[in-house]
Amino acid sequence: MTAIKGIVFDKDGTLYDFNATWGAWTLGLLTEEVGDDPARLAKLAEVMGYDVANRRFRKDSIVIASTASEVADAIMPYLPPQPKAELIARMNARAATAPQVEAAPLADYLDGLRGMGLKLGVATNDAEAPARAHLAASHVVDRFDFIAGYDSGFGGKPEAGQLIAFCEATGLAPEACVMVGDSTHDLHAGRAAGMRTVAVLTGLAEAPELAPHADVVLPSIAELPTWIVAQG
């Protein structure tokens, strides 16, 4: 088996714990959008798969793997009439300031992976600008050889464009790379690109849903280095 030389990470639910990061923050977002209108807030939360009372997303939420554009399409019917581009810009600006809860202490973690000689990338269905803002806030943006959002010109997951672009940017063959993510979109993209796939449980999906599409299911990215070493 080809030695692993590169890792592509999903962001939300993988590098960062999904509900710990977005649970409470999303209530503020929805409130700002609908104002003092409990009925509209409830409808918007229902469409997004968001539990207002517990400030958590359900595991069937559309936001798990959707792009900002896809989320905007879903919620626009329940908001005052407005250009879609303005809604997306507002969503991205707010998302860029959301405090991120790291799934593992990222600076030391990524330094360890780089010390193993690995090339690192991020492929997210978030927009590139807020993704870079989150990584910069964690002081790790410089640890990555490649960062792409759905709007970076390579498409979004479950298509393989971002992962193929990572291979082109690093000069690595897909079979020498691993896609790490918390959703079936991530895993499907990895398989489509010809990479090995690793699922983590720091998102909303559970192991039985992820396992058929992954080479291994891990509790979090913290266990990934041990698994890589075991691959030889």
C-alpha cells in the first residue's frame, strides 16, 4: 500500500467541533435575520434542522455539508425579499467572526503532522474567506499547503474538485492522500478523488452512517496520527 504523504481536512465538524462551535452562535444569526418574530424564527430553525431550545443542530440538518449558497436557497423563502448575494455576503461575514472550538489543540497537532513530513490541506463547503479567518484565529493558517472553499474555483463536496486541486498543488498522487471528514459528502469526495477516507465523530453524523464510506471511523482527529503510523 502506498505510504500516506498528504492529508486533506474538512473544517466544520472535523478541525472544529460542529455543535460546540455553531450551536449557540446560530441562534444569534437567526434572531438577527427574523427580528422579533417567534413564528418565523421557528420556521427558519425547522428548515435548517436547528433545535432552538437546546441550541444544537439535528443530525439531518442541511447545514452539515451544504454550501452557503445552498443554505441561502433553503432559507430565502422565509426571509424578507432580498438579493441572494447580499444574504450570502452577510452570512459569510457573520460566520467569519464565529468563535471556533478546536477538536484538538490545532497548532501543536498540525505541527506534529508536518513533522511527520505530511502535506496538509483544507477542503470545506464553507466559503474560502471565513474558512481562512477561522484558521487564522486559531493561528494555524500557515500550517496548510492548500485551502479551498466551495467558492475557490474547484466546486464543493461531494465532488472531487477540491481534492484533485490539492494533489495538483502539492504534487502528490491521490492514492498517497487521505480525506478526513465528518460527513458522507467528505467521504464521497475522497473516494471520488481516489484517496483513502477517514471519518471522525466530532460532527453530527454517527458511526453507522459513516462507516460504509470510510476506511476507518475515529472519535476525532486526535487519533489520526496513530492510524497513519499503523498504515506503514
